[in-house]
Amino acid sequence: MASYYLDSNPNLPNKGCDIHHVCPETCPNLPPMIERIELGDLPDCKTAIHVARRKFYNQAHLISECSHCSDSTPH
């Protein structure tokens, strides 16, 4: 299992129209610690996206997988 993160907080002002990406701890696109939210140790990115969308239900449509991770992770 890997630790997964959401690249920013969808509940913060001025983030209402941004897409928020879910990345594993090994992703080169992962932002600094202050700009991400830990989702926990999870088996895969699909599970991490599910956790993030449940946590930020009102902004679930703005949460997706990091483009780098989607290219390198088998589905």
C-alpha cells in the first residue's frame, strides 16, 4: 500500500473551479506538504479517489486522478 494525497483542499475559497488531483506519495507532481491533504495508506488510486470524493462530497466532481499517475497505473 502507498500513502495517497489530494493536491489541495477543495473547501478553501478560490478553489471552487479547480480540479483536485489524487496522487500517491511517489508521484513527481505531488505538491509541497502545505498544499496537500493526506488521504491515508490505500491499495490503489481508485480507492484514494473514492475516499477523497466521500470526504469532499460537495466538490466530488472536481476530484480526479493525477494525469501522470493515470498514465503509469494499470486500471
